[in-house]
Amino acid sequence: MEAKIQKWGNSVGIRIPSSILKSLNIKTNDILNIEQEKDKIIISIPKKKKISLEERFKNYHGENLAKDFSWDDPMGEEIW
């Protein structure tokens, strides 16, 4: 498939057919990787790195935000 490079403000861009975007589940404002390999431009979907719960909290040194609470008496029409 050929695509034409067109002026877009101070930059240039190409249009990607909606059929390709749909088949790859790419939406407006998604982030893509763009690389040059000799005479080729390679556009790819970045791999999502899986982060464990331990890794997510590794640098967290804040206070524990969980508070004690009680199941107070009903105040309205809620049913317990």
C-alpha cells in the first residue's frame, strides 16, 4: 500500500487507513513507536510491560491511607 506524505502545520504526516487501525485496535491519540531501519520506517504498537503489585509499591513510602470505619446505623432507606 502506498501513502502520500502531506504537510500538517509545521510538520508532515501520513494517513493510516481506518481498516488498518481497526484491525490493530489503534485509536486516536494512542502512542506508537516509530523507528528507522536503514531505508525503512517501522511503526509498531509498544509492548505493555506487566508490572507486579510489588513493583508498583516499591517506591511508595507514604502513610497508609486506609482508615478504620464502622457500619453505622441506617440513616435512610438502606437495608442491611
